[in-house]
Amino acid sequence: MRLAECHHYSTSELTSPNWKVTLDGYLETYHFASLHPKTVFETNLSNMMAHDTWGPHQRIAPALRPIARAVELPPEQRDPGECVGPIYWLFPGLAIAGGWRQKIAVSLVLPRTATESVTQQIILLRDPAVTDEERQAADRFGEWFHEVVRDEDYATTYGVQQGLEALAGTDFVFGRNEPGLQHFHRTIHQHLDTAHRAAR
């Protein structure tokens, strides 16, 4: 993704719920249609993604709307960057979205307490924003990303956290359309099991 060649544009912070609850929302795409009907769902299809893992790390790759037209094109004319919006996850809490584009959003979720974390949102640009127009475009991108996560994702995630507290001790099953969550929680349990064995 040539991230070392990118230019840092801005960093902002968001208060977020428990880090594991926060990350759950990043690792599936079936909430796009219901939670983001006027934002993310306008460019992304809901509940349609590819999923890959490398050790504890993973990539989810949501389908973008142009993929419906690309299927009719010859393979050499298909542009993966227009059809797929991959999000790379480095365990335990670093996400890189838009890595194939000119503007990249990096999220770093950092635990603070058992019920609170902070999310750093870092905006990177392939080329420095020099003109007023370029700076305004970068500002709009960063503000859009910040507002969607704060007002849609995290507003909902705080409610999820309250629900989990009310259902303490209940087992939950991750479905077939949640491979990212399955892998994330499986990895956490593997680390906890390893630490527990080492402590004996």
C-alpha cells in the first residue's frame, strides 16, 4: 500500500466503548444498510465482502457499488480499486481503510478502562494537500469519517455495550456472515489461553 510514501494530514480522537465491542463493529458489513443508509451504504453494498486472515491479522473487503457494472466488463477492464474497499486489520486494534485510494483513513483503538477506549483517526494522503481546494477536500473526507463513526457506529456501539452488561454471563454465537468477528475473538481467546498456561 506504500504507506511510507503517504503524507500525514490530520489526527483526531473519539471516545469509544470497550475496545472489543468497538472493534466488533468494524469487522462486519451487514450493518451498512440499516445503520448507514445515507452514508456508507450509498457507496458500499451491505453484507457482501471477502475475508482473509494472516495469523492474528485480517482483511475484510466490502463490495463497492460499481462491482455490479464491472461484472459485465472484460477482466482486463475491471478496476479492483473501484469495486472493492479493503480494510486491513492488524491485531489487536489498527485498521487501514482506503489503502488503494488517494485518501486513507487509519483507525487505532486503544483501551483505557474496562468500559472505555479512545480511537485515533489518522488521515493520510498520497499527495500533500497544497491548494485550498485540496485542503478542503481532505477536510471533508476527515470530517465525514469522524462524524459517521461518532454519530452512527459509536452511538450504536454504546447501546450494544449496555445490552451486554444487562446480559452478563450469556453466551453469544457469531453467525456465518461474521467471519471477522469470529477470527478476532478466537485470536483473543488463544492469547488468553497462552497467557493462562504460561502463568501456571
